[in-house]
Amino acid sequence: MRSVHVNGVDIVTEGFGDPAAPTVLLIGGAEASMDWWDEEFARRLAATGHHVIRFDTRDTGGSTTFPVGEPPYTQDDLLADVLGILDAHALPAAHIVGMSMGGGLAQRLAVLHPGRVLTLTLMCTSPGGPDGSGQTALPAMSEALERAFAEPATAPDWSDRQAVVDYFLAAERLFAGTIPLDEERLRRTAGRAFDRSPVPAAAGNHWLIGGGGSVRDRLGEISAPTLVLHGTADPLFPFGHAEALAREIPGAVLVPLPGMGHQMPPPPTWDTVVSALAEHTARRPVRGA
């Protein structure tokens, strides 16, 4: 692991594979430390001839933590953190993979800083607001998830490791699809995240930040080869969100992941996901398109 000082904060990163190989930067979703990008998954991706970097988003893991409920930063700062990570690792550009909130950041990176993106992979994410043609309709979250959000779970005692692990496992169940959850693996992941986070509750700050905004009306400007990976059973962003991304980004390739929900790729999907990423990152960007 390596801590880099970027954009006024310290961000902990971890690399896998040959640093001289093409780099894949994994950007996680809200509340997710790097631990949620499974180490075995990262190593399998690195074995395809890549240098893979995962990192703790600010307010998670070993990165800078801010007061709970009072994040003094915005989505724009999270994007600047990503750019800073590339700079700190002397990477003019990288293959960018973004999941959920990280997918939103990845879209903005590809639109606003196209020269930093070799290829773009969007996973379990959404184009967000209306596009330039006035199309606003995207499928709503599942009724079950909507009911759950209307009565949010009681926060755990954040000093109690077991209670926090149980809390995150309950969330994983809520966002899962039809692929059976490997609950023991998820408990280990949540436990590592807890052990590495001095203030585990601070990760919830991600839900409070503003800034950024959708770039849906500019998705047509993306020139990086784009892959959309999406679970067919995603309850938060139903599959229509993936179809919209694939339709609105020129040349984008959509790969459905049968039965996967709104979650980091579970082990049963790894063969498909790693193979798709290996093939995708071999593509060449078309600049000036």
C-alpha cells in the first residue's frame, strides 16, 4: 500500500501486478473502501497483463477522515482526488473502471478530462439526469428498495465491530440480485474495512455531498472505448440505466451480468467480468471523434 497526498488529503492506494504494465484504476461506490474491490478479483485482473490500482476514497479506510455528518468536500473534490492519484503514480492516462458512484465520477472524468482515460468501464451505474434530447425516463428503483429507503435501518454502534459487519451485510442483502450471497466472504470484507477505518461512520458522509452533477447531455462527446457492465437484477439502477448508457455513449458495448444486483462483482461473475475487461482494455481510443 502507498499513501499519496493529493488535493489536500491523504489517499491510500494499493497496486497489483507489474507497475510497467497498462494501469487499470478501480473507483468504488459510496461508503466503499478499497476492500470492497476484492483482492482476489484485483489479482485476477492483474494476471491478464495489467497493473491494477484500488484506493480508499476519502472518509474510508486509511484515507483522510472528516467529521461525521459534516463533509467539507463535494463530488468535484472526489474527481480531483482521482486526477491526483493518476498524477501521484505518474500516469498520464489509465483504464478507468467506476462502480455506482464511482461510475458517475468515471463518466465526468471521460467528459471533462478525456486525455486521462484510455478506456472507460461503467459498472452498476446510471447516466443520471435528462439527456440533450429531452428524454428523462429511466426505470425507477424496485418497490422493495423504495420501501426500505422510506424506513432506513437504524445505525449500528459504530464502535462494535460485529454490529457494523452485520449492518453492512444487511445492506448487501438489500442490494443483491438473484445470485446467492457468499455471506462469509462479505463478512470478511466488511471486517477488513472496519479494521482499517479509524471512524467507520465517516463513510456515510458520501451520501451528504453535493456538487458534480450529471453529464448526460455530454455523453455523446466520450471518445474512450466504453464498456458497460450491469447486473440484470440491479434493484437500485434497473437494467434500463445500462441500456441508456450504452445507447448514449458512442460505440459503447453492453455486457449484462445475469442475476447480479447492485453490488461489487460477486465471484460467480468474475470469469465474465475479467474476460470482458481484458478484451475491452485492448481496444484503442479514437480521439477527436
